[in-house]
Amino acid sequence: MIVVGASGSSNARHLAEVCREEGTRTYHIEDASELEPAWLEGVKVLGLTAGASTPAWMMDEVVECIRAIAASGRPAPAAA
């Protein structure tokens, strides 16, 4: 599970905590640049969620980066 949201966001932190408590391997990131290709190795199903204040464009970047990693094993360059 990948949770997108500011490290200071109590909502995003809580989402990550709930996922971990359920036994799900969970990564809390602030943006697509923090994604690690190794996290996706062998993964067949991936969950993605975000804190309430995470903008849609940021989620779009994360989805694009995940797709690029899945296709090539390397992250897509983050948009400026």
C-alpha cells in the first residue's frame, strides 16, 4: 500500500498506521520522487490512497510513476 501525503499530515499518517495494523506492507510518501522500484518487485496488487489534502495532480504523478516502474523497472522523471 502506498499512502501519499505530507509527512506532517495527521490524516495521511493515520491512513498509513491503519494499513500497517492490518498487516499490509505500507509506504508513506510525500510525492512521486520518493517511490522506490524495489517496493514493486513481485507485487501483483498495489493499493494507493492519499491524505485528504493531497492534490489530484500529485496523485496523477504517483500513478504515472508507478506505471513507469512496472513497465521498465525504473521511475519516470517527476514533473517539475
